[in-house]
Amino acid sequence: MQNASMNCDALAPYYNVLEHLSFGRFLERTRCAFLKEAIRSRRAILCGGGDGRFLSRLLQANSSVNVDFIDLSPMMVQLAERRVASLGQTFRDRVRFHACDVRNFVPQRASYDLIVTHFFLDCFSDADLPSIVATLANWAGSDANWIVSEFRETEGPIGRVWTQAVIRCLYAAFSFTTGLRVTHLPNYVAALEREGYSLSCEEKTLGGLLHSSLWRV
């Protein structure tokens, strides 16, 4: 999670452990649900990439992709750099790391054919999210894949109650530890559809709480 009003530096050294204590390997499975759809990509942008676990998997699965990796937290970026460096210099050479707000990022060359936003869009309000999605869409090529992983409130009264409770607790925890001011999930589906993207396929885990989806123009 990231936006201009939060800082994950304090959590960075413990994030992997905290994630596994909270959700086991379910978040990692959600991130990698559509990794196979990225094996032919050549230019990718990863927003809110965290400690680089998905980045590492992507680089190993796709030997040709070049990546712009963006995270607001310098500490997270350092962890991601170390993770990729441990794979070897040829992997490191294919990534440009950027510790910045995506709203301040200027790509050297646009036309990305892969956009990845894992647990990133949920850090913006409904007022801010459309401009974020529009910016990323403007950087994408005509054949781009957009992979999204997010939390979701499930359908049905029982499922909605427990997923809402989990999501409220997560927002409260990030508000306390990082200063995040967003308090509820934004409507990222509407924002993507507004930019001409359509849902291609999706996967759900933990009773629908975790949701991964692949979008295409």
C-alpha cells in the first residue's frame, strides 16, 4: 500500500513476516495468479512493488522484460534492489528502481505492455483514483495487459460482514503505522472501465477477500 500521505519505511524490514503471519502465502498466490500472462511482455511498470517479491518472480519467468519499479518507500525499494541483485547482474540490469510517488514519475519512454498494481489502487480515495488510473493508461501501449490484485468485499450478507471487518482492520492498521488516510476501498473497476479496459479473467481466494484480475483494452 502506498500514497503520498503514507510511509512504509518503518514496516519494510518486517513486512514479509507480518504478511505471512496475517495471510500465510495467500497474498503471494494472489500476486502471481496471472504471472503466466506476463511472460511475453517487454516493457513493464510495477507500482507499489513493495519488497520486490513479484518483481523477482517476473524477471525469472520472463528473460526479456525490462521494468520500471516504483514504490514510495525508499526502504522498500532498497529491499527490492537487494532481492534482484541476489539473482545476478543480468537481472539487475533489466530494472530501473524509483523511490517516488507515481504521480511525480516521468517515464523515459512510455508504451508499457504490462502494468502491475498489486494492493496499490486501494491506497487512493475515490476522488484521487481516476487520475491515477488515467495516468497509467496513458503510458500503456494498445496491447497492454493490466494485472490487479486487491482486497474485495464479498457478496452475500455473511461474507460481506467478515470481509468488511477484515478490510476495516487493515485500513486501521495502516493508518496507525504509515499515516494512510484512506478508509475504504475505492471503485477501481469503474476507473479501469472508464479508460477502456475490460476484465479478461479473475481469480478469488479466501472466500473472495483476495481478488486478482487481468484487464485488457
